[in-house]
Amino acid sequence: MIRKLSVTSVWVLDKDEALDFYVNKLGLEKGQDIKQGAYRWLTVRVPGDAGTEISLEKPGPPVQDEATAAQLRELITKGALGGVVFVTDDVRGLYETLKERGVTDFTQEPADNFYGTDMGVRDPFGNAIRILQPKKVAHEAKA
Amino acid sequence: MSREVEVFNRRLLRARDAMDRAYAEPLDVRAVAAVAHVSEAHFIRSFRAVFGETPHRYLQRRRVERSMFLLRETDRSITDICFDVGFTSRGTFSRTFREIVGETPSDYRVGHGPMVVPNCFQVAFMRPVGRRGWRCNRAVLETPPRRPLPSIRVVPIKSRRGEDKR
């Protein structure tokens, strides 16, 4: 039985720029940053959640040939790839914090829904990020 | 794909996001084009080449998707919903809705109830394509070789400042 999500990848166009955004703007923490030959294993993660890493990967050889990498870069910059969803305890407070840190590419300001309040933002390359503050469920008192 | 095209795609995406955020407001193509740092005509041409549909059509589908949401989730009158999502005439709304969804707003309301899919996924994945389908997108894809995007013309900041106001 699968127990936990360990690593997922986000395609980026520049790893340093991605690291700056995900850590200094969004507030994640740097996970692994290891150079192995030409490859840089670079991950970020939710602070305190060392079990789930987001690997920041750049399209190109040897994973893809240049033509495929170009297609992938096109999809990234068109916002056509999937995104990630994070959870926070205070989405409106985080929205203000992100604005103070210079984030401008919001796809949606905080909005209330039946499941909670969420907002949307893009990373510098076009990847969509959702941030959700789940609605608190009132637990029934147990006798 | 050159770095220039990547940057231009990103600018167009930023402009599309601006349309998404202000979907209920009148479409100010000049202001949205200014977000992408291009002229109106260049913006419309490029938007269609990159996203497969005109900005107007994109906004229509965006508004209709939101109206579908409100029809399902609220008891608001169809006329109120029409204005809520940015249409200025009930007739245009009903005609556009029917053309895109395939049924009238009132028929849609009767046949559909609230959904449990999170809103952000509804907005992205439940947006109706319309009975015409993705015709303009196929037209782009079927034109080999793909035409290069027009060169970028930067609009002076002074003239953009007023246009950004919506």
C-alpha cells in the first residue's frame, strides 16, 4: 500500500530563479541542493514537512531532446501544465505577505468556497499554484 | 523555441490572468494588451496563435462557466446572474450560453445541482468548450509550419499607465 507522497516535480526555466521564488517569496524552505556532475538535484518543501519534496526540474537533455524541451518550455510559459496546491491557516494574511514580498502574478485573490478560502498565483514561469485555507469543520461533541 | 517567445508567452499568460481576474468587468482590450506590452491588434492575433481562441471567446467561456456555477449553486435570477458575470444584455447572455453549453440557462439550472469539485478545478476543467469546439485551435495546429509570432512592440509606460485602470 502506498503510504505517502515523497517527491513531485515542477518544471521551471531557471533553477536559481525558481529557488528564489519558492523560498523567498512563497515561503517554502530549501530541501536538497546537490550537484552531481551536470545535474543539480534541487528541492523545496513546506517548512517542517521533510517527507514531501518538490523537485525543481529544468527541461532539456538528457531527459528530453532539445525539440521536446522546447515544447515543454512552451507549455510551461503558456500555463498549460498542472500545478500544486498548498494548505495554509491564514490565506488572506498570506496574500498580503506575498504582495509585500513583491508577488504580483495572482490568478485569483482569496475567495470563499464551500470547502474553504483559496487563492491562486503563478510562479515566474507560468506554473499555477493554489493555496487553500480549509474550512474548519465543527466536530460534534462526544458524550 | 527562443527565449523571446517564452517571455512573450508569459506576458500573454499574464494578460489572460488579468482577464480571468476581472472577467465580470467590460473587456478593455487595450488595457489587457498593455499587460502584455503590445498593441490591441497584435494582442488579439498573438492570443489566438498561442491559446487557440480569441480573447473575446476566452472571456465568453469564462463568463459562461461562472454563470453555470451560479445557476447550480444559487437561487439568483437568471437576469441577475447574467449581469453578475459581465454580460450587459439578457438576450446576448442566453444566446451565448446556449451556443456554448447547448441548452438554455433555465434548462441547465433544472438539470444540474451543486458540485463537490473544488472551485479552482471547476473553473479550469469544467469550462465549456462550446458546440463549435476548438475550431480556431485546430486551424492553428493544422497550419504547417507554424507561423512565427509577430515581433514584440513595447508600449511606452506613460501611455500604459492610464490604460491599466479598469
